[in-house]
Amino acid sequence: MTETSNDLQAAAVLTSAQRLDVLRALVSDMDEPDGDFSDIAHIAASLFGAPVALVTLIDAQDQWFKAAVGTDETQAPAAQSFCIHTIARPEGEALVVGDATADPRFSDQARVVGAPFLRFYAGVPLVIDEQPVGTICVFDVKPRADVAPELLVQLQRLSRMAATLFKLKHDARQRALKEAVLSRDERRHAMALDAANVGSWLWDIRTGMVSCNQAMLSMFGMPPARSVQAKDVFAAIHPEDRISALSKLRSAMSQGEEYNGHFRVAATGRWLLGRGRVHERDATGKPAVFLGINIDVTEEQKTTQRTRLLLRELNHRVKNTLAMLQSLARQTLRQTSDPQEFMTAFAGRLQAISEAHGLLSDHEWGEIRLSTLLAKQLGPHVRDYQKQIEIHKDEISLGPDQAVGLGLVLHELATNAAKYGALSVSGGKIVLTARGVEEEGRRVLHLTWTEVGGPPVDEPARRGFGSILIERSLDKVMGSSVKVEYLPAGLTAIVRLPL
């Protein structure tokens, strides 16, 4: 084979895409010497009695010395190296150059004609995944006539050792990267669980130990620890919930289903949601490891219980309201035979009840402020609330029965005032005084309605339904009373309402 064809073959191997892909995938730090290959270089030098030995990797431009004996250099141009001809050898054959000055491929190279005046070379390809990515080689500054075949065999063995070591180091790096990613994911997952206050746990059924995070321990009122006994975790469940929780857990384990249970913690009374499933089984199919989480659902349980109470309260109120509406309808019909007059009167009273119900619903059927109820019931009957309604009051909160009953009273008083009393003229107004006082150990509302600036008032010859309704609207509140006085200067109503 001619010198030109040798050079062309070496150049083709040097730039082979397949070879370079294997090389780059295998080693990310070719320019860094690696002490793990030093022993191989020293053995090669010792075998040949050579002053220089190298373990090299060769990319498209450079030859990198991963380990070297007899030189401090770590790199050389690939195109001017002996080793590109070595990696071009067929079947991984060794390349031996007895005297470089007599070989036209190397005779004019700088390191042959100048220091260190290299003469002898022996090298074998370093083959990985069927691609020659580097060499194991030795140099001498003295020419050699021949080389014992056994030495070349030993050099090839060293090459295979180096190839195996490169692969092992590559695999170790890949494992380390995967472990780093896994560790990072685990840390991220742990941080996410802690941030979301989710307790995570792993129960080794064989040993009875539970490994868990701090959120889990906090939920069960346990001190910080890496692991706890499963029996201690079960003992922390509220006695009233323990049997049910353990029964669901055993059922999930035996039937291969997901565990899903609610229970309280005895020490704190907080509600927890438990979820999990068997993570590992032994050779006989018995559960070996159970993986699960716990979430604090105390607020959700409180909301559910509050909703149930609210629904019960609402059901009770609806029944009472329907009974009240039936009574209102009957009493209103008795007072008038005119359908239009009936609809007007009944609709107003229905609206008064609706306004009170709306306020109570907004406050989840708890308590509402008297000032809010006054504004709702009186607002529709006045032109200027600030000028026509004068209020002197304490801070008073009303329960559902008080709010609905008082709302009807206020509606009837305001309707009457708008038709016949102080609110029927521009200069009239209502003066309201509301005080909360203590009577026999309980708080009582004393409310006075006084109309001023309106037309002269005469006491009616007979009581209409409105008057009756004013007096009877608070019947559901024990100890309440409403007294209406028709004074010449204006109507006055005095309300006594236990709170």
C-alpha cells in the first residue's frame, strides 16, 4: 500500500462519524488526564523497557494523553501522530515502527527530526463498541530491529483492559447522573410534600417500622424521628376511629385495593385523610411494604359539619317560614276582599321575610347586626335615609328568630308610616333608640320607634291585620313584646326582645 493511500485511509478513520460518536458519548473530558489509567501506561513502559508510554484518545483534530509515562505533554495534533495510522489498522492489528527516520510516513515529523528524536514506536488500537477511539503505545529514542510477538499480545491485553475501564467509568458516570437526578427529584418531591403539608410514610410490614417525613410526625403529635413503630402510629388514632381505619387498611392490603380512610388523631382531635396501597409483596404474595400519605382535612371536615348544621337549620327555618306565610296569607285575606289590595299587602310582607332570610343566608344563618336589618327594612320606604331615619343604638346582634320577627315588625311600621305617618310627608322622620340591657342574667333589646313631624295621629277604631301582625310577629321569641301607642304627635312602638 502506498504512502498516499495510507494517509487517505488514516484520514478517513480519523474523521469517521461513527467513531467520533462513540468517543464523544464515552468520554466528556478528553482533555483531562486520568490517573486511573496511569498503571496501564506504566505496565506498558515496563513491558517494553521504553522511556515513553501513552494511553490516548483521538478526536478529529487532537490526540489526548489520558495517562503518560516519560512526558509532561497532555496533547498533540492528531494529523502528525503515529497513532492515527494505528487506529487505521485492520482488525485491531498492532503497528510497529522500528526506525521512524527510515519510514516515509514519520521521517519528517517534528518529534522525529527534533527533540525528543523518537525512533521506535509500538501501538495497538483501543477499541470500544467496535470503533478505534484511541491507542496504547510506547516510544523509544533508539531504533529496534524487532519486537517479540508476546509483547504485542500483552499490549493488546492492556488495550482491552483500558477499553473495559473506559466503559466502566462511563457506566459509573451515567449511574451517578441518574442517581443525582433521582436524588434531586426526591428532594423536590419531599419539599413539595412539606410545602403542601402532606405526610408521607413507608411501612415495612416485616419489621413493623414506618419511615416518614416530619409533616407526618407532626400530624400524629409525635417527636421528630427518622422512623417509628407502626403500632405507635396506630395507637395515635382516636379510639373511636381506630377500628374502622385499621379495618379499611387490612382490607386494602388483602384485596390489592387502594386504602382510603378518614380518622381523627387522639392527641389533637384533628382529622386526617389516609391514602395508600401495597408497594411490594414477598415471594408468597403477602404484602411486604405499604406506601401512603396523610393529609390534614380538619378544615374540610369542619366545613362539612357546618354545612350539615346549616342545612338542618335552613330546613327548620323553611318549615317555620312556610307556616308563617300560610298564616300571613289567611290573615291578609280576612282583612280585604280586593285581590289587588291582597297582592300588594301580601307581597310587601313576603318581601320583608325574604330580606331577613337573605341577610341570614349571607351570614350562614348565624347572627346579623341590627343596623343591617334596619337599613334593609326601612330603606325602600324613605327618600333620604340619612335625613329621615335617626338612630341611637348599641351594637346589637340578632339571631335568626329575632331577625325574621323583628324584620316583619319593622316592615309593618315602615309601611304604615309611609302611608299615613311620618314618612308620608317630606318633613317627617323616624327616631329609633335601641339599647342592649342585662335583665335577670340575659341580654335584652329595648327598641323604641318614634315618629315625628308627621300628620296628627288618631287611634284607629279597630285594629287591622297590620297592628295584629306587629304585636304577634315576635311570638316565637319567648319573653318578647311589642306595644304600639297612637300619640297625637306620632305613633310610638316599644319593642322588648330577648337576644
